[in-house]
Amino acid sequence: MKEKVNGIILIISCMKHVNTRLKEFSLPENEYCGWKVIYVVGNLFMDDDFVIKDNFMIIKCEDSYIHLLKKLTLALKYIYSLFDIKEGVLRCGDDIKFNEKNLIKFVSDENKYDYYKLYSSLNSKIKFVQIDDDLCKFHGYHNFVYPTKDLPNKPLAWDKAMFYFCDINTSYEKIWLIEDDVFFLNEKVIENIDNKYPNSDLLVPSNIFNHSGELDSWQFWFCAKETINLPWAHSMSCACRVSNTLLRKIKEYVDHNKKLFFHELMFNTLSEQNQLIIDTPCELGTVQYNTEWNLDNLNLNNIYHPIKDYVKQLNIKMSNSIFYDNLFNNIDYQCLESFNPDSGLFLLRNYKLPYGFNFCCYRENSELKDWDDKSIVWHYFNHGKYENRKYKD
């Protein structure tokens, strides 16, 4: 039977530092407010997968720094097999000197957020917002995502985003709302759409009307019944842009009704009923429900959904960073004459495709229709650049 604990304070170390760092920085207590302290080291040559005695765990794995992630992953696996953990795991290094007073304050707080980090070390332009579930629901921001067996019936990220931008920080004129399985190459894709539609209140992939109140043409029309008067409208909304005007209309609805309704309905319906400007950019046409995209033939001017594999998303961005990022200058055309698309040497050189370069458009040249993106780059610099081939619509 698993031992019940409020949480685990997991300190990852190695045999090398058992008599140095762990002696110097180890905590004086083995438990704080129901949070058990566990120290972890590795030993690749032990017989068992792991052993634990008191608050010291040895795991069968390499004990070097480069295997730290493996050690942490295995530690979490075994920790969860041993303990019934109510709140979570506080993962720490062995060179941290704890302020016990603050540690006790943290572990005794019953309203912890799901994730803590020194966010400023990631990117000073990124702001992470965490909002308590009960606070969000108290102010009426809930019910924005239709609950299913896989989704809990509580305020989710969509609800909290509405609370933040409708009630807490209303300074933005327009907001892009993008789910994590949406792919776009970089911010220039967003900027390009913004420049085309500067005055729109809602940018979505589609805008499908319902004037009659029928419930059969889309499975979620029923979410509008007895919620809001006709006409209704809906769209996929996992990547969309909303204006401050639309956000104010959402706040008015929440103030009156004390709840939201399904976001794929609410954005479009409130926009239609308040005569706001709705546009459906072609760049959002690739935001679809469950299409399996050919990742070797994406239009990199577009936004795509779904691409759920984050590693694949990153690989696309890395392999295509040349297209927009202006990382390269001083074109070495002699190098390009012998360019092999699979050669890493290409990325050591300095190139930049013209702004707005559209791979699908360039492939309309019949002999290029089956070429991959890297080969298209090679062709442009060796031939298309001098032949004035069409490269954008």
C-alpha cells in the first residue's frame, strides 16, 4: 500500500557529492508539513532498479551530469510508485541552500499553482499568468470549453484567458489566442495576417451561421440553445484573434449571466449579434479539426492545426529558420553551385529568401512540384532568382 504524503521534496544529487554538497546543504528535517524529503543518487551497477532507505534513494542509472534527466525521470517514476502524492513534487538540485521559513510557507499553502519557475530566465518578453480556479469561477469565467470525460468540469486555460483579458488586463487592442497544438513558423506569420486585417474584431478559420435554431448540422449547436437568442454562428477557435471590443461584449455577457458558453460559438455569435467585423483569412484555412498534415509540404505563411508532436514542430522551425529569420548574410553563390540539400554546410552560410516567399506558389513551376523545401531553396538561389520566377501570390 502506498504511503500517503502531501508532496515530495525531491533533491537530485550524485555519489560524488554525498559527503560535500549534501552535507553542506541538506535540510535539517526529513519532512515539512506532510512533504517528505527524498535525496536521489545513481548507481548503474546495482542489482535492483532502486532501493530506498529512510529518505535516501539510489537508482540504477548513470550518475553523471549528462544523465541528470534520466535520473530525474526514473526518480519520479519510482516516487509515484511508492507514494500517494496529494499535491506534487518540488524538484531541487543539491546545491540549493533552503530558507526553511519560506519552504514551510510554500508547502503549507493550499492554493499552489501547477507550475513554478524563474520565468524571467526564459524570456523577458514572455509573461506567465496563473489564476486560481475558484477566483476565476467566482467572477463568472467558466464553461468556455465544453466538458467531456477527458476534461474536468472546472475553469480551464480558456476560461482564465477570458478572465485575464476581459477583467484584469484590458489594455490590449487585439489578442491572439493560440492552443499548444497549433503550429506557425514564427511571429512574422502573425504580423502578416495582422497587416492584412487591421480593423477586424474577430479572425477565425470560418463563420458558419444558424438562423433557424436546428441542432443537427453541428454537434455543439445545443450549447447555444436556451443560452443565447438566434442567430448563432460558430468556428474552430484554437487559433483566433479577438479585439478589445469583442472582449468587452464577452464581459458584458458574463456580468449578466455569470458564466461563459462554448468558445467555438461565443466568439462568432456575439460578434454577429453586435455587428462586429468578422474575417476568415486564408492563412487560417489550415486550422482544422483532425487533418493529418504533410509536414514536408506546409505553406509556411499559414497557421496549422493540429500538429500535436512538439518535437516535429520544433524540427520544422529549426529546418526552416532560414526562410524568415534573416540569420544569414553575404551570400556565397559559389557554395550554392554544389549545394546538397541534406548538407549541414548550407546552414553555415548566409542566405535570406525574399519576404513573403511562398513555397506552394514557387512549386507551381511544373518541374518543381515534387521538390522538398530545402531543394526549393537551392533552386531559387541557383535559378529562380535570375529567371524572375514567381515566388508569391
